[in-house]
Amino acid sequence: MKYVSVFVLTFMSICFGWLFYERYWKFRGCISQALSSCLTPDGDNLTQGGSLWAGVAGLLLLLAIISAWRVFRARDRDQ
């Protein structure tokens, strides 16, 4: 049960990282050329705001690392 928070935060970080890739990274060239938004072949309108998903993913990854560090530190202290 100690590792649940680590797994949840890691999973959420991966999900937001995937959103960043799908909503911004794949179409970053088109977005930068258009200077505002870009239409994908599927008809989605993407903007520079898609890069915010990377910040959320990075924050969740940092929280997962801190949580794992605390769990491992508590485990070593209990032994």
C-alpha cells in the first residue's frame, strides 16, 4: 500500500506526457509556423497551450520522485 501514491503519480505523469505529445509535440512545426493555431488532419485546432501538458507531466513526475524517495527512506529507517 505504501507504493500506491508512487504508482498513481507515475501513471498520471505518463498520461499527461502522452497528452503533451499528442496535442503539441507532433504538430509543433505547424503550430510555430501558424503563430497561433494549427488544424490537424483530423480537424482538431491545436494551439501553443498544448505545451502546458508538459508542465503538468513534469510536476507530477517530480511529485512521484519525491513520494518514492519518502517511501524508500521510511522503509530504510524501519529496518
